[in-house]
Amino acid sequence: MQTLRNIAWVMCGIYATIPAYWLMVHPFAGRWRTARHKLAVLGPLWVLMWCAAWAASFPWRNALLYHNPGTWVIAPLVWAVSVFMYVQGGRELTFMRLIGRHELESNPKQNILVTFGVHRMVRHPLYLGHFCTMLGFAAGAGTAACFGLFGFAVASGAVMVVYEERELHARFGPAWEEYCERTPAIFPVPKD
């Protein structure tokens, strides 16, 4: 059980930094575009974020909020949603787009608003996938560290979504507004 908790803590430390990494890149994409070795800088900075997340949560990595081995049975069900979102979202977006490289190019190619496939269900399917991945690990482990990292990811992810929504609105205008009216941001809910 301790090995699973350690794996969960490591994975939550990585996933918790995704919104912070996004916030480090996207709002400053213009500056990053002109940086000489941007990818050689951004990769190590992200790894440093992982280390910071692990260091901040280290004292609570073994602090159990509950102990129920049955939660590890539920975790794969939540991860199945993650896998579905990652696979479907990955079909609609290229890998380079997923890691943000498109934003860092000095002459970005023409942008298209992706509203088909899984993007008909939610505007940000990959964020839902990240959320479900972390939730599975946190629920399975039941540790204060995993839930703390999950909370950080949710809070910083909310800020990230606000910034990204503004960016997409500026890029796509009325088409984005229409898309937002019919498609929820992260959680698929039926529209009336």
C-alpha cells in the first residue's frame, strides 16, 4: 500500500504543476517566442516545479486522511475517464499543440477552433483528463499531500482556464462565444 501511496504522491506532484506551467508560458508567449533556447529553459523549469511541489507536500505524504484499500478499486474507473479524454482530445489536437509549442513559434500557423469530437462535450477535455487522473490518485492514496496537491491544481487550474478562455475569445471572437454557449468548460453537463 505504501508503494501505491508514493506513486500517487509523485504523480500528483507532476500533475499539480500543469496549470502553473501553462501560466508560466501562455500569458508570456510573446516573450518566450523571442527567447533563444526557450524549450531548453522551459523543460527544466517545469521539472523544478515538480521538485517544489514534492518539497512542499513532503511532510504530509504519509499523513492519511482515511485508509480504505477499496478506493484503489475506484481509482481505475476515474482513470478510464482520463484515458478517454486524453485519447479523444489527442486525436483532435497535435502533440506539439498539446505541449504548447504552437504558442511559442514566431510565425504560428493558422489557428482553427476545434469544436468536434470530444470537444463537443467539453471545451477543455484534457483538463478534465488531468483532473480525473489526480482525483484517482488522491482518492486511492487518501493522503493529505495528494489532496493538497489536488487542491492546488484545481485552484491554479481555475485561473488557467480563465486566462485561456480570454485568449481563445480574443483569437476566435464570435465563433468562440457561440461555442461557449453550447459547450460547458470542463464538466459535461446537459444543456437545456
